[in-house]
Amino acid sequence: MNLADLNKVALAMVTPGKGILAADESSGTIKKRFDAIKVESTEQSRRDYREMLFRSQEAMSQYISGVILYDETIWQEAKDGTPLIRLIEQSGAIPGIKVDEGTQALPGCPGELVTAGLDKLAERLKKYYERGARFAKWRAVIDIGPGTDGPGTSGPGIPTMTAIHVNAHALARYAALCQAAQIVPIVEPEVLMDGDHDIDRCYEVTQRVLDETFRELRVQRVELEGMILKPNMAIAGKKCAKQASVQEVAEKTIRLLKACVPAAVPGIAFLSGGQSDEDATAHLSAMNRIGGLPWRLTFSYGRALQAAPQKAWSGKAENVAVGQRAFTHRARMNSLASKGEWKADLEKKAA
């Protein structure tokens, strides 16, 4: 392992003013997105859609530092025969790959999940590196349910410490294998924003998750300078009657990260986690306005970058230019947010 090279890639992934496009939706997820815009999900339609994004010259060269790909996409070629991964490289962005194989039920913990995909991961990473991938992603999913494991409650709830530990352990094993393969791991422990919990409950659970994740990363000798963290923000559940303000989300998330994330980590690229496009942008910008942080804060958004261009494109070749404009706008808004320079009126100007 060459840590200097890993660190160089990690820093490039969080270049000021740039962030990561998460284009790694599984076939099932992208089918749901395509169903919503009445487009049949085929290998060709998925290829055409992603080619449209990767050929968005302004967005890709100015605002996007890297792209997380799905296994199907990394092997696909554009209409003219150019490998899609080359389009990303030609724009100056770094290709990456999602390597987890989704979630499965966690034995003994009803309602909780563990991420699969460690079997044969070392061999897969070698092939992805040869293809051109320089970073990878693995997502752990932590749900919040009734009760807590803490004292004075009605007994074990969700998440259990078992689920937190098992997922942190898998994340750290994945990260160690990535670094051995000279690939920068994006470590993504996602505490879901489904449910009716408030922001303080999200804060408390996320703190436990991050603490356990970094404990496991140290146990498994992962070099923190050669990784990127992709966490959720401290945010109220979607069904919570009291939604936190943009400023409260920003302040509590920063406090949480300062308490849990070592300064050695080069950068933090947030997931949007089901927030609206504009909320995800506003929260990121408010955090960067707080400033004085040891790591760079940017975005690693999927839906929050893609919902607008998907709708604009709607599977029609004649809509490629308008789809690219929609993608460029969202990428530019988030680029400004990664520098703390986004303002709501910029959205209206573009509209």
C-alpha cells in the first residue's frame, strides 16, 4: 500500500468546489426512478442516461471530482464505443465503484440489516483497479426504531449495539481490503431518516455509529489519511412533527463530527439520504459557512443531483441538452454549497 498516493486521491475527491456524483444505483433502484419518469429500464436506457451525465462537460469538469459507478456501468461503452469510465477520466473526474452487494437480515436482530459483499472482495477490487477505479464505496444501513439500548427505556430497540458493531466491523474490513488494493475507501455508515424520531435522537444514534466505526477502523489498521467518510447529517426523521431548521441541522452535524471524526480524515462527503434537492444543498452550505474545520466538507449525492436531470431527460434523445443543463445547475449549486456560498435566490434565478 502506498499511503501517499491514497491520500492524494482522497484529497482530489474533496477538491474545494467539487463533490462526488453517486451514480451507483442498483438495477432495482434505477428501475423505480425510471418508472417514475415512464422510461423502461434496460441496459441501453441506463447506459444512455448515464452517458448523458458523464458528457455534461461543464458539470463534470468544474463541479464533479469523482463518480461512483455500479458494476454494470463500469464495463459499459458509450454509443460511440468509448468506455463510460474513459468519459469520466477525460473530464478530469476520478472513477469509483460501489462494491457492497446490498443488505440482508441480521440474525438475532429482527428488523435490522447487515451489508453483504466481503466474500471475494479482494479479487473484485483487483479487477476494478485494472479497469481504472481509484476509489470504492460500501454502505452500511442503520435504522432508528422505538426504544433504545440505553437505561430507563422499555428495553432493546433499534438500532441494537449488535447491528452497529457488525456493520462497523464490515465497513472496516472492506476499507482495509480497499487500501491493500490501492483503492481509497468511502466509508458510508448511513443512519436512515425514515421514522418519526427527532434530531436529537438522530444525533445520539449517529454518534454511537461513528464512534464504533472509527474504533473498528483503528482495530483493522485502516490508514485514516487514505479514506473518505460519507455520513448522514444530524436531521429529524421524515415523519417527525418538528423538523429542525437549516441552522440547527448545520450546527448539530458539525458538533457531532467534531466529537467523532479524527482530523486525519481528509474529507467528509455527505449523503443526501432522502432530503429534497434544495434542503441537501442548504444544509451543506450552512455547515461550510460555520467553517474552522479540520476536514473538507462536500457532497456525495445521488438523487439530490439526479432527480432534476432525470425528469428533464425522460428517456428522449431530444431532451439530452435540457437534461444536461438541469444536472449542471444542481452540480453548480452544490459546488457553491461546498464553499459556503450558496443562496436560495440563486435557485430562483436559474429557474
